[in-house]
Amino acid sequence: MSFKLPFLSRRSGDEDDDEFSDDEDDRPGLLARLFGRKEDEEAGFDEPTREGRDFIKGDGGVDVGAGNEDEEREPGNGRTRWRILGAGFLAVLLIGAGTGYYLMTGQDPTASETAEESPPDEEETTEDDTIIVLATLPLPPVDRSASWGSPGDEGRGMGGSGPRQGAGSKTVAPTGVKGGGGKPAPILQEPSAAPVPADIDPTPPAFDRLPAPPAATALRKAPVAELVAQSVHGPLPVIAPSGQTPLKAYARPFTKEKNTPRLAIILTDLGLKRVPTEAAIDRTPAEVTLAFSAYGFTLKTWAERARAAGHEILLTLPMEGHDFPVQDPGPLGLLTTLSQRDNQTRLEMVLARATGYTGLVASGGERFLTSTDHIVPVVDALRERGLLFVDNGAAGGQSVIDPAATALAVVDLVVDEKNYAGSIDARLRHLVALAKERKRAVAIATATPLTLKRLSLWWGGLDKEGVALAPVSALISFQE
């Protein structure tokens, strides 16, 4: 097979008709002109052809090769060179096509043919009658009904995931949290499907149908002058000269018995939408802690309104997650790729977003919470300002925060990770069991109509369970 390329086979610059042969294969082309001297030497010619020489002239101005202008060259070598060139071109084309297919699909082009010829789980017999069995080994079933503290499930949350911050992000709840004598956590009994509770109201949940909570006493107005220092970013919380901290000054008082098992519910990512934020403030008991997003609107106004309704408040601190940069914590997010100074600047920008809060709660942070070089300076800065830090459990028990280093609370579970009534009710029952076992428990949730409705049906029966609903600051003394 030969490839005939006219633009290569024609002698450019020749205008005489007798210089073109009737047989295209016999015409010396571009390569022949470039390598004509070597070809002539292989064919036994002593002088170069017209295509391969520069008309070298002797001393008398006589063209040395003039006598060989019309000599015929052996055509066989030219055809061989074109065949080699064509075969090489075809090989490069095939290799390029295969490489492109692999890069686009990630599959071996011959994989489908191989799979059809040798399907799995079948017996093949060779010439010596040896039976070769191709089989796949089934994986052992996974028990998804187990919760934290179950054997072999350390470092995992319910169903393989745990607390999340914000829509769409998932985190893993911690295990091995100190408290309650170091006993393992009760096992969660969560339905695998979405059954309808017996007391379910067929009316769709809505914010305006939520019951009003009992009236509560408003908290002191914020900010307290001696607890604030001005900065280029705005007012920042500081410890007063008297030693009073923002955590103690802005916390909601807890009046239950000291040894009463207590649990805290934190509603996160408030301030981004008006209706859910209003429902969280006006339709939940004052013991519910409200966490406002660092990206929320008019946070100072929302903070004042929440404290007027008796709620203790937090700010969310966005951090780098495991899927960064696919999920970006935003311009205020703390990153492991930033220097300590840059992260401190972002931390101060978050702290200046509002006043009257007792501390911060992590948002995301699966990667950031496990980096000692990055999270420790942040925790130290919060301790120096007298603030609480809530570890959302995103690191799955791998957080490097020392509980003795600062006022720390650790989230045990997320209430509405699975957004159906049966799952929410099961997790709330599990939260009560944790509080009874460890004397404290912390959960986070989002302010959705379904979540707030299930919560309103649940916290009315806590007194019968012997468990108290408390602001998150009231659980600090139980962190051993």
C-alpha cells in the first residue's frame, strides 16, 4: 500500500514538461530532493541528481554535474521510502486514536472484547482439561443500624456519616468523647426506610404552624463596653480587666439541678434567610442555642433580636473541608493552604461580624480540624479572648483539639441528617439516651419546617425523661 501525496511528489521549481514522468511513483518528490545525494550513492551514481545538488561548479565555471542531468535514477528506492513513510503515518494515527479514546473514557479499547470472551463466574477448560474458575468474592454485609460506640465502627457516624454544617455538606461524628465514665454510647435504633410515625400530622409542616414557646426573660444587652476592643475589622471580643469573659457574660443562665443530665440543641446557619431565622428565634424555647452564619445579612440586628428572645448565640466559623476546593468555605474560610497570619486575619473578620455571642461553632473543617499547625493557633486565639469553641465532629474523631486547652463542646450527632420524620425522631431518642449515659449531649440541626415541628413535639417530654434542655455553655463543666 502506498500513499501518493501530490504536493510532495511534484518537483517544485521545474517548469519543463519533459521533467515529469507518466508514472507518479517514478517521480522524485520532496524527500527525494532533500535526500537525493544519498539515494544516488546507494543506486551507484557518482554524481548528484538535479534535485539533490546545488549545481557545484569547478574552477572554470563548468557545471561538474551537467553531464548527468538526464540520467535516470533507479525508482525502487523512492517507492520503498514512501511505503515506510505511509506505514509510519498509519501507526502514529492508530496510536493517537487509541490514546485519545483512553483519555476520554478511561477504559481500555479492548476491554469490552476481553470481557465478552472471558465473562466472570464461568468455567473455562484448557487443552490439558484443567478447569479454571473465574469467580468474584462477595463483600460482607454492612450493618448500618449500629451507632457510635458499636464494635468495629470507631470513628464513624450513623450510616457512615455524621454532623453537617449547611446544606449538602456531610461530616462524621466523633467517638471516644470523654464523659460519663468512659462508657460506650448507646446504640442508635434508626429505621432504614422512612416510616410514618403514629402521631404524624397529615398537615404539611410550615413555619407559621409551629407552636409558640413559653415566654422567656431577655438576656443582657450586648456589647458590654469592657468586653470589646476596636480593630480595623470592627469590634472584637476581649477578656475584661476584671477577668470576666464574653462566654460568662453573654451565656444564658442554667437554673436546673447541677447533676441533672442535660442536652443542647444548636440550630445552625441562621441569618441567610429571613423566614427560617425568624422561626428559629420566635418558635423555639429560649434554651435552644442559635448559630448565625458568618455570611449572614444584618447579623448584629439578628443577634440583638435573638438575645431579646432569651437565646444564647454563636457564630459559625467556616473551615476547609475534605473536598476543598470543590466545596469552598468562602472568603472568610480558614484554609490549610494559608499562613497562620492570614487565617488569623480571617478569624478576626468573622469575630467582628456581630457582638453578644459566647463563641464559635465549626462549619465544615474535615481537613482543617486535623491539622495541628492550623487549628491549634485558632483555638489558642479563642481562649485568649474568653470564647467557647464547638467542634462539629467533622473530623470523625480525628480532631487534634485538646479539651483542656479551651472551653470546648463536641457535637454528638446531627438531628436531621436524614430529612424524614422517622429518622429525626430516632435521633432525638438517641440523643436523650446519650444524655442519660454521659450526663451531657450536643446536637446540631437546621431550621426547616419539618425539623422544627419534630423538635416541638419532642422537647415537651424531656422533663418526664429526667433530662433538661440547656444552652451549650451549660455543658462546658461536663467536658472532662
